[in-house]
Amino acid sequence: MRINHNIAALNTYNKLSSNTSATQGSLEKLSSGLKINKAGDDAAGLAISEKMRGQIRGLDMATKNAQDGISLIQTGEGALNETHSILQRMRELAVQSSNDSNNDNDRAELQKEVDQLAQEITRISSDTEFNTKKLIDGTAQDLTFHIGSNEGQSISLSINDMSSGALAVGTQGTVSEDQGTIVDKDGTTIATYVEADDANGIKAGYYKGDGQDTSAANLAIVGDKLAAGKTAVTEGINISDKASASTAITTIQTAIDNVSAERSKLGAVQNRLDHTINNLSTSSENLTAAESRIRDVDYSFAA
């Protein structure tokens, strides 16, 4: 007979400790909703689950990025819609001015409206922004929309300059030029150089050369008698006479076509992003379900 050890009590204590530990684990799972709360619960499962969680959160953020991209595109496309309306009005005025029922005074009044409309096109171009980023003034080049959860999963978009100058429907005006002729040492003309400044300090340059090694470059012309001020450039839509108004119809139609092409491009990218969002949402849903099977607790089993 042994009196130093109570085997029955030891067995009872071991069972109690084991049951207490299991109960605590079950309570932790039931309260958290997770069957993996620490690495000791399932080391491999934890690693897989965390990787999936990173993918899921990345996909959800990519969805938001795509939605923001659509908002940006809609902002630019909405501005171009108004540009389209203005160009249609300008074309209408050009057609009206082409008719000989109008005299010179009538055409002068029509020209005033055309000039104002051209200025509005440029204002729209310079003032259209999304989150302080200008969209249709030619500076929105290589815009990147990150539409995936990993590196390099993105698409790019460039939006062309939609100002009146870029569309060749700017306000009528003239600028004065400096021009000169460049000669070699024996007096042979080798190049012609023209530089024009408008009232705002904007320069338009023209350089033409003959010879094998002639190229455009910054030139220093020695002598102050080489330049002469003249009327160099006339730009914009002119409907002040019948012939010019007739020509303006074609010019404005070309501008309309260019805006249409730009809007079509934006619409195509927007539709692509719509499908991207659908795909991202589906991928996120499937990954969430897979991660849930690994990490979430089965209440009927845990209880």
C-alpha cells in the first residue's frame, strides 16, 4: 500500500489542467472569432493567412485607386464635353459668316463671339483640375493608375493639350518678330532664323538651314543690326470675311474631331477601369473566403 502518492488525484489534476487549457483556447477562439490567434495555434496557417490578408487589402485599395481614376477621367471628359459645345457653336458662326447675306459689320460682330469662345476654350483647358492636378492643358502625361495589389500592376494615361492654341482655334492676333540671316565667311547664306514674341512673352521660333551639319540650336548673332521688327504670325480663327470663314469651317471641324478622339480615348480607359473594378472585387471576395476558411473559427466545432 502506497501512501506517498495519490495517483487518482494526480490524474484528476492533469485532466482538469488539460480541460482548463482547452476551455481557455475555445473561449479565446469564440470571443475573437478566429481559430488562429497566435503563431502557436497554427504556424503555417498563420503565414498563409497573413499573406492573403496583404493581398486582400491591396486589392481593396486598388479598387479605390481605380474608382479615383474614373473620377479623374470623368472630370476631364466633362470639361471636354463643354469644349465640344463651344466648338460646335464656333462652327455654326463660321457657317453663318460664310453667307453673303452678312456684311462686314455683321461678320465683325460674329468674330467677337468667336474670339470670346476661343478664350473660353483655353480657360477651360487651364482651369480643369482634379486634386490640383491639371488635366487638359497638356501637362497630364503618363498618369499612372495602380490597379493591382503588387508592384508594376498599373495602367497609364496621357491627355493631350485641349487649349484653343493646340486645337488651332485660338484668338485672332499678331506678334512681332526678330529675324536674321546667318552667313558663312564667304558670304553664302546658310540659315534663316526667326523668333517671334507676343505681348505675353511667348516665343515662336523658326529655323531653316542648308548644308550637311546645319541643325536647330541656340544661336548667338553678333551685331545689333540683324533684327527687324515685323508682323510674323497671325493665329486663330478668322471669320471676318467670306473666304476666311469658309476655311475656318474645316479648321474647326478638325478641332472637333480631335476633341472627339480625346473623349473617346478617355471613355475607353474609363470602361476598362469599370471592368478592372469588377475583377478586383471578385478577386478580393474569393481571397477573403479562402482566408476565412484558414483563420476564422467554426463556432459549432469550437463550442
